[in-house]
Amino acid sequence: MTPAHTVDDYLAELAEQRRQSPHTISNYRRDLTRLLALAGALRPADLQVHQIRRFVAQLHAQGLSGRSLGRMLSAWRGFFAWLGQRSLVAANPCEGVRPPKSPRLLPKTLSVDEAAALLAPDDETDPLLAARDAAIFELFYSSGLRLAELAALDVEVLEGVLLEGEVRVVGKRSKARIVPVGARAREALAVWRVAREQLATGGERALFVSRRGVRLSHRAIQVRLGRQALRAGMPRHVHPHMLRHSFASHILQSAGDLRAVQEMLG
């Protein structure tokens, strides 16, 4: 049986017995065809670890990313495992072979103009929710908070925010830090403090509450921000972490103090 026929048998089993999708089968066929092309006259049973490493290096030199090579290695590894189950290879030459690391992409940020458009008042029909959302978005952008940090804030922090212009948050690994809160955010929070009294249920400690008067969930905050971005005509999906990175980018552009930005971000 030729190597190409072996690949056909393997893919047929994936499709028929393991119910893999046509898209997955197509990707596997492309990856395994490339393996056979690299192997040339060598049969799969003849391939060794050093040859697989060389193939990966060649493909990387041709411009394939670490992510693409990782997917390809996964396809090769599965194929050799299947051959091993049928005693057609003595060992899997892909075991222990890792793709090169892809460079980390810089986080996406909003421009200053986009941030201003996002934070502009919207046409929310419910003034209470409009006040809450404005306070949330301004605080995100003003202080670079994580979603979990903002959602966990209790109403007791308002006094310190409004009087001293800073807020204490508890971040990852339970590390606390104090971050400044800008004037626009303080103004929005002052408006929200009055509106919150009409929404919050008795005894609710959360700073930001839902229409039902209980702590606003992470998902609800994400949805409200995404909706506001659509209203503002944003050409892309906006999420809380993007506001956090935008805060850091804009502060760094104006102040140039990387260490201070790192400390504020926690």
C-alpha cells in the first residue's frame, strides 16, 4: 500500500467512524499531503524525529507561523499514532517535537478619538441604566480596571473615590492596589450614586447593580459595553480588556512612565 493510500484510509476512518467534519478532514488531508511531499521517497515508517524537526524548520523558514505548525504537527501526530496501532510504524516520530513559538501580538487598543466616541452619552431610554453604564465605562477607561475588579466593587468605595479620587481594588492572586480615578469618572460615579438608590435592593453591597437590583454580572457588563460600541459606530468588537489596554496606551503616550503604568495596572 502506498503512503497516499494509507492517508486515504486514515482520513476515511476519521470521517466514518469518528465523525470528523468535512472541514477537519480537508485540513488533515492538506497537512498530511504536505508531510508526504516533504518525505519524498521515504515511507512514513522510515521517518525519524530529526527529520520531522527538519520539516518543521523548513516550513517555518517558508513563513508558516507557530500556530499553523502546531496544528500541522497535531495532524501528523494523529496519523502516526493510527499507524502505530496497526503496527505500521515502530514509534511516533512526532512525539516531543514542538512548534516554534509565535510572536505575541500587541493588545488591540482604541484611539483617543474612538475612546471619546465610546464614552459619549448615548440614547439609552432608561436614565438609570444610562447613568450606571456611563459610570462603568468611565471607570474602566479612567483607571484601567480588569472586568473582575470592577464587577467586585462594593458601594462603600464611593466615598473614597469621590473625596480622594482613588479606588482600592483587589486583583489577581488577591493583590490589592490603589489606582487614581479621573475627574470624568468621578462625575459619572456621583450621578450613579443617586441613581443606584432607585435600583439596588435592600442590603445589596454591589456598586453596580442590574435592573433587578443585584450585583451586575461579568457577562452583563460585557454585553452593555459591546452594545455601546455598536451605538458609537465602532468598526470592531470592544471588550473590557480593550479599554484597560487603551487606558495603558494613552497614559504611556502622555506620561512615558512605563513603571507607573505597570503599577496602576497591577
